[in-house]
Amino acid sequence: MAQNTRIDQTFARLKAARKKAFVAYIMAGDPDVARAQAVMQGLPAAGVDVIELGLPFTDPMADGETIQLAGQRALEGGMTLDKTLDMVRVFRAGNQDTPIVLMGYYNPIYARGVDLFLRQAKDAGIDGLIIVDLPPEEDSELCIPAQAAGINFIRLATPTTDAKRLPRVLQNTSGFVYYVSITGITGAAAAKPSDVAPEVARIKASTDLPVIVGFGINTPETARAIASVADGCVVGSAIVKEIASGKPVDQILAFVASLADGAHSA
């Protein structure tokens, strides 16, 4: 199991400060490397505790239209796995503290070869992986090797993860548990604290890991409300929409900061 990664250290620090986590998702290379890199560089100062970096893929089955289009823009701009890791390297040149979680699908990793990918990811400065199309039954493919390499493997739990399924989902998870607040794809509906709270409590009864809630959070008020019933929240589609709008980077980061302030005030 991965031990004392940047993710573990960050959540320990937040817990000691009785503070909730704010996680921000952006798509690598969207709409181009320079702009994506500029946003990424500014996330920590905007209050982001963990960066979730999307790896563009041609068939993003768990993602809604907003993130699908972001991936298409990135791919059309020539974004690759290597260029994504290069973004991480550039970020790490100026920041050795903020955790980076690579979120994506297994195909590009499988094509690269698991052992080579893990070496390259660790060397670049990746701290965790969320690979949405690898179920727990396939833990030997990537999850177990990743943890052995010192990279957290973060699993998603959903409203349909029942009592029989939950122990399997949690078995080899590390870093944190990502609770998907709604049934469906990203950006599809609004998260409701009244629905989320009992589910978070159910998961926390079975694990000591932090539980972070994502999907359906797009305002500072929702970020505060959701973070108040969990260990923190993730915002993705709302930030990606800001990037897609063509607004200046400083305006995008101001929006991110408002969300972070919401989560941190919970």
C-alpha cells in the first residue's frame, strides 16, 4: 500500500486544522498546453488542496458533455500522455507540495505498459490515480502495482454502491474515497447535501480514509454545503466551463478561489 504520499500528508494537515479539502479538476491540454499549464500553476494560490488532472481520452464514458468536449479540444490540439506528464513536471519545478491525481481511463496506460507508466508517472510527480473503467476485480492490473510504486489508487463509490459491494470497492483504495454524489455522468445534476450526508456516513463507517464528494457542485454555496457533510469536495465541470468560455486565466482562478473559499468555510 502507498504510504505517506503528498495526498496522505495533505489530508493529515487539513484534518489537524479541522479544515475541509477543496479538489479542482482540469483537463490536461485544454484548450492548449500553455493555457492549461497557466491555470494549473495558479490553482494552489487559488486555494486548491489537491489537483485532479484529466488525461484526455477518445471514449470518456463517465464524463458529461463539458468534460468530453474538453478532452476533444485537448486531443485535437495534440495532447498526449507524454505531454500530460510534462505538464506535471513543469508544475513540480515550482511546487513540490500540492498533490496531483491523474484521472482517466485505462487504455492509454495499458498501451504504454503498466510498469513503464508507473515509473514515468512517479518520476513526473503524480501522487494518485483515478482510473474509472478499472473495477476492483481488476486490481492486479494497475491498483496493486500503483500502490507498490508509492502512488495512491483512489476508488469511486456511487449511490448504487450497496452494502455488499462497498467492502470490495474500499479494499485496496488509498489516499481518499471519491463519492459520486449523483447517479449518472459528470455535470448532469446538482448535488444535494441531504442525499449525500447519509451516504458519506455509510462509507466512513467502513473506512478511515477521507471521503471527498464530486459531481454536481458548481457554486461556492454548494461547495460549502457539500463539504460540510464530507471531508471536502471536488469541482470539475464548472471549472472546465470557465476555461472553455475563453475568459482570462486570472478570472478563471478567481472563480476557483470562490469555490475553494466555499469549501474551506464549511
